[in-house]
Amino acid sequence: MADNNVSDHSVMQIKDEDKDYVIAENDGNMATLTEDRNAVELIVSSIRGRIQQQPPRPACSCIFRIPNVLRKHNEKAFVPDLISIGPFHHGEKDLQVMEEIKLWYLHCLLGRNPTSETSLEYLVEAIKGMEQHCRDCYEERIDMSSEKFVEMMVVDGCFIIELFRKYAEDLPINKDDPVFKDDPVFYTAWMRLALTKDLFLLENQLPWKVVDCLFHHTKEKDGPESKALLLLALKFFELSAFNQDPHADRPLETKHLLDGIRNSLLASYSSQATRRYWEPIPSVTELLQAGVEFKVRSDTWDNMLDITFENGVMEIPPIEIRGNGESLFRNLIAYEQCDPSITFCNITSYAVILDNLINTSKDADFLIQKEIIVTKLSKEDIACLFNRLYSDTVVGYFCYVELTQNVNAYYQDRWHRWQSILRRDYFSNPWSIFSLAAALLILGFTFLQTLYSLLTYY
């Protein structure tokens, strides 16, 4: 009986201990749940505080950072060497030398025709009124105060206008002219070339409305303005922009200088049957073996995109490629890749065609000999330029679908290849023709002799 009492007491004690353990465990779980709930609330609060209620990029943005996937192929093609325009490279140490020249150009511009509307106060007020539009033109939010941002727009914009006017007023440039005598941009041989390259970089652009506004507020009211701003700009870039005749009459709104250059290069070219799917075409060497002829359209320097193929003849307008040609190509292609408002990738499509045609330095040399490509670069440099020009791009709508279809159909026709072999091997010189004729005569006489012998026998 005593044993039973002891056992019952022990059981009760054990149950009490289990109860205390369960309560402690529940309290611990509650504390853990409370801690987890607090941690979740902190994370939710952090996320909500950083949620963007506005689109990360305004719909009107047209000036972009070069994506790393494109930049990696040749970073130097996208980075300014001498001058910063706009906010992306503003304040970089290597580009400070031009800041003094910018301010001097501003002084020169204000002194051309000093009126109330050309005063610095008036220009700043005009640009201040369009500040938000200017900020929205950049794909990134610009972390600059309103004062600094407007100041940058005015100084950079006035520099560009004064540069174009100086260049247009004294062509050909005479370094002894007082206009250029103290101007390092013009009397220093390398500086204008570097400046030209920097001004068409996609990351180095100003909204066109800024430049256009400053231009119209600083032009002479009574005197005739010789040329429109866009034509002044295109004349400045003419030699660098593949030496194509400027076209400032396309009915398109210009967004910035690079966009103006692109519109000019498109000229009157109209994209025909465009598709997302396209087929590559053989190289120059392969097409020559199939009997394709190449001709330069020497009558035109105003529409380099207008490549045609008809009856086995490919006609390609001439294009001049200088040292900064790759940089311009890459920035134009990057612009087409970044701007969602561009439907037809004309420049990218052109790069695809040239890349297909030029596989080796031999292909490049042929086009140089035909004066389709005019350049002082080596054939190896030209081949290297086009062979990797449109890597990692997406050709949304290809602009040469019909041309590539016709070229491939001609190339795959064996009769054209046989004709080419006959012309190359048997009709390339008089001796070959004489030998072929002699062989045919001998073959004919042999056949007649055999026929005569058979007839005689029967």
C-alpha cells in the first residue's frame, strides 16, 4: 500500500514536471513566433520603403547608359576622352581640362549679339522651365541639385552651339584667322578629332530641346541665320559620319545629336519587307565564286543603306570609314538596342550585311579595291571591325530580308556557279579561249571521223 502511495506521488510529480516543461516550451515558442513576426514586419517595412511607385525609366527617355553586354566588346568606343556632356560623365577627373574652354565658349556666345534675350539670366530661366523634361530624357535618375543640373545644361549646350557656329563660319579652317588663333580646339591637331568622337557618344548627349532652345535665343534677330541647327551639326559631323551627305529634312523629331546623325544616315531609305527572322548570306569570296558581281554606286554619297541585288549584281553605296568609325557604329547600334521607340534596326541590319560579306581580310580588301569601302585603315582592321560589330545584339526587325533571300537563291543555283567556273577557267584570257576553241575543234573532228567510220562500215 505504501508502495502504491509512493508510486502515485511520483507519477503526480512527473506529471507536474511535464506540465511545467510544456508551459515553458509553449512560452518559448510564443517568444520565437513573436521574434519571427517582428523580423517579418521589419523586412516588409524595408521593402515597402523601397518600392518604386513610378516606372524606373520615363517613357520619353532617350539617353542611355551602354549595357555591359555591349560595352565589353570595346569599352573605349563608348567612353569620352576629352569632354563630358551631360550628367553621366560630369565631374570626371580626366575630363576637367575642357571645363575652362566650355566657359570661354559661353563668353564668346554671349558676346555675339548681346540683347536681353541672350543674357545669361534669360538662358538660365529658359532651361530652368524645362528641367523636368530634361531629367526625364535620361534613363537614370540624376542625383544633382536643381541649380547644378540647370547650370550643366546651359554651359554644355552653349558650348555645342558656339562650336558648330565657329566651324560653319570659317570653312575651310584657317588657323591664322583671329577666330581660331587662340582656340585650342581648332589649332591643336588632335583635339577637334577627339572632340568630334566624344560629341556623338550615346552617354554624352544633351536633350535636343536644350540645344535648340539655346540656339534660337542666341541667334541674330535681324540678320539671317545661315543654316538651321541640325544642318550645322550634321556638317560638323559629316566627315566622321562616313562622309555621307547631310540630310536635315527627315520629318522626324530629333532627340539628341546621335539621333540626328542616325536620321540623316537613314536619308530617304525606306525599310521594305522586315521580319524578325533572317538568313545570313555568304561572304564576298563565296559570292564571287558563284558569279555574283559587286559594283559601287559611285553616283551617290547620301544613302549608304540602299544596298540592292538584281540579276546577280550587288550594288553597294560607298562608305568612308575613319579611325572613329567603329565608335560611331557601336554607339548607333547601342542606341537602336536601347530605345524602345525604334522599331526598325536599320544600322544594326546594315552591320549584319557587312559582317556577312566580310569574313576575312581578303573580303575587306576586295571591297576596298572596288572603292565600296574608302579608308586609310588596313584591310585587317576593317575585317576585325565588322566581324564583331553586332555581337550580343537583337535585330528586332531586319531590314534586308528580300535582299538576303534573293542572294541566297542565286548562290544556291548551281548553274550560276558553273557559269562562273567557265568564265574564270576558260574565258579569263585570249589564250584560254583559243585553247578551248582548239579543244572543241579537235573533239568535233574526232566525232565526225568516228561517225564517218561507222557509216562506212555499215
